[in-house]
Amino acid sequence: MSTGAQRLYRLDEIAAAMGATVRGPATDVSGISIDSRTLAPGDAFFAIAGENADGHDYVEKALAAGAALAVVAREKADRFGADAPLLLVDDVLGGLVDLARAARARSHAGIVAVTGSVGKTTTKEALRLALGADGETHASAASYNNHWGVPLSLARLPATARYGVFEIGMNHPGEISPLSRLVRPQVAIITTVEPVHIAQFSGIEEIADAKAEIFDGLEPGGTAVLNLDNPLFPRLKATAMAKGVARIVTFGEAAGADVRLETASLQPACSVMVVSVMGTKVTLKVPMPGRHIVQNMLAVLAAAKLLGADLALAAIGLAHLTPPPGRGVPIQLALKSGTATLIDESYNANPASMRAALDVLSRTPVGPRGRRIAVLGDMLELGEGAAAMHAGLAQAIKDGKIDTVFCCGPLMHALWQELPSERRGGYAQHATHLEPMVAAAIRGGDTLMVKGSNGSRMGPLVKSLSERFRMSEDALF
């Protein structure tokens, strides 16, 4: 363990949690890593074997970078020298799960788990800030919400944390339940239920049932936090009650919501709201625009109240919220005709998040003679109704007074066909072919928003445009 780093586990603790055999000069650890490229000195490196890479191939690199020890499979231990600091386990990912379970068992933190079709990561980051203003808070890194991301995040939970925040995702039935049982939250949030990954389900009701698996791990006496405005609320409530959830707290704009939005001012660069949190009025300003952001903040305030955090401090913490990468980050582009703004929404897309992003674009200011431009890639995993869902975005584009639309991908062709000629900017099957069209069309004063599912390659398109029009003195002249 590096000098000055806070100890996360004693060597005997981590070995006992996993039933591991200690070999070589292993020491106490200050962190947990599965990536030798980002490993910090003092970390325990878990050599997980994935679909595309085997962590055992990077053990020597991790140890050279200062790892306190490496957790490896017993059957592969002979690949390493006798002086290598190792913990030997039967299965490395299984060992990580065991360590996560031990971390949860020793913790006295208030634990909240977040799932939902959209808004999980933003809500998780907002909880980090809101609860972090009240006490030491640990939260999942990035979007670590799957079968390895959740145990990795939980294994990193310090014994000293006052709060823990964990994001749980899924794209198939049965994925959330074991992760929720691992996290054992006192508060479980479902942000909303929308037709996301619907190709893997028989319908949106089955998606709701899969999200409701988060109740399976809820601690006795725990609370479900549900969106009263969502049409699937009655089904989620009934499922929660059937699973013995002790308390259900609702949020939304609807009358009767326990955490109710009283007023909201949706500004181009922020959202200002007054919220009644179970009878306590809270006013807050969040530097992220959009009605969907407001909805997420209601869930955050509900969880903060339920965990006993100070709501005034939570509101102050939320004033520092910034969008995660690819979820609304503004980028300034330098052109000969002036400056344009690119809103990077490229992380992922589904019909609900696409409409939310178009709404934000509609409220974003443009410069003199500037236009609002949407650059849209395919929304994937939508099943048989995919074409209709893409074509259905035409109304949101019309309502938002979006001036020009560029479409990319075979599914987006359905939208392209629905657009009037004056709104058509360009169409291409692939993002690489669309980029030069967009680059040629942008002019000073424009605001463009880029969004699509990860598989539509909108992220590389954003990177290409950012590099092409990088803000520099040379770019302006």
C-alpha cells in the first residue's frame, strides 16, 4: 500500500472474505482495480477474464505499476513468479462478489440503489453530491451498473462511509435481482419505465417487472421510491407491495406525490425548482437543463430525506451537478463565421431520452441567424416497433422548432422520410459518412445536438467535429 493512502482492507480481511490463499509479499490494500491502465499504487488488481481480454495477461503490468497484490485464479498461478504478491481464488469474479458482500456486511452506511429506463447515472451522480454535502459518500464510478460493475463498486465501499449510492442496470430479465440482493439498499429508486431494450422483452410491462427486481434486495423496513407520473406506477406499486416492501414514497408533478414539484423554471443552462419534500419546501437550482433533470432531482430529494440527510445541504450540493460525459456536455466549436455550440448527448439513446434531448435543444439559445440542428443516430434494441418509434420523433422535432435534422443509420431513415424537405439537412447510413455533411453545414451561431445509441457511433462523430473545430486562435482565423 502506498505511503499516505487510506487503507481499504487489511490483507487478512480481503483474503478471508474471498477464501483466498496468500502467496508472496502481499500487503494491505487501499483500493480495488480491474484495469491496469488506471490502477493506483496500493490497489488490489483483480485479473478478471472477460469476453475480449483476460486480466491475467496484465498482472505483471499491474504489479509493476504498484499494485499491492493481484487476485488470480488458482489454476493460472503458475504463470507468475514465486515472489509475486498474489491472492489465489477459484474464480476471480466470484472473489470480487464475495469481497463486495463482505464490504456491505461491515458497512453502517445508508445505502440507496438506483435503476430505471433512463436517468440512472445522472440520478446517481446527483445523489453523490446531495448526500456528499452531508457526510462521506461513496458512489459507483461511471456507469458501473452490471454483473461486474456493481460488485466492483460495492467492494470499494469504505467502512467509514456514511452513505453509499449504487446504480443497477439491465437489458434482460433476471439481471437486477442478484445485484440488488448484493447491495441490500435501504432505499430503492426506479426513475421511470420506458421502452428501452424492449427487443429483449415481451412488452413494457415486462420491463417494469424487471426493474421491480430491485425490490428483491431491499432491506427489511426499506423504502421504494417511485415515479407517480409514469404510467407503469400502478404495476410497480403492486409489485412492491407483493414483495413485502415496507414503505412506498412517490415523486412527481401529480397531486398527491409525497415529493411534489410545485414550480419549475426550465432555463437554457439550468433548472430552477420549488419542491415539497414530504411537507418540507425546498428551493434549488441545478446547472443542467431539462424537465427530465427536474424529475430526477425529485427522486434524489426523496432519497436524501429518507436517509436522514440535511435537505438544505443537499440543495447546496446539487448546485454543483454537471452532466456526465455524453449526456449533455456543451462543447464550443470555432468556425470562420463565428462560434457554434455542440451539445454532446452521444452516450446512448431511446425514445424517452431522445425526446428529452430534443426538448433541451428547443430551449437552448442560438446566435444571430443561428439554427437549432439535431444530428440523430439509430436508437437500438427497440424490437419490431423500431421504425415507428423513430418516425414518431418527427412531432417532437416540429414542436421544438428544430430547424435542421441530420439522420444516420437504417432505422433513422424512417424519421428522415417523415421530415418536411425544409428540415432535412442530410442522411447517411454510417456516422463516418454523415460527419463531413454536418461539418460543411455548421455556421457561427448554430447550436447542434448529437444523439444516438452507442452502436450508432455518434460518440466518434462528436470527437471528430470537436477536433475539426477545436477552439484555438488558429481555428478562428
